[in-house]
Amino acid sequence: MRTAESSVTIDVDGTPVSGIYGRPDNPVATLVLAHGAGRAWSIRSWAASRTL
């Protein structure tokens, strides 16, 4: 399933935290997960693993 994705930045006590919001068409809910890896999902090898 392909999802629409957009980059987001959330301010946490003055520190920007980046993320990606991905959702299918017509979602019924949103789940927010924090992984704490400290790296952007835009890294090519990581982005490829999201499609598995």
C-alpha cells in the first residue's frame, strides 16, 4: 500500500524534531510513534526499508 507522505517538524522545548507523516487515503485514525534514532528517515537505505 502506498501512502502520501509529508515532512513535519515539531518544536520540543526549543529543539526542532523532524519526522514524516504518512497516511493512506481516507484514514480512520492516526498513530504517532517516536523511535529516538536521531536520524532523518530521508536517508536512502532507511527509506527503502519503509516499503517492506
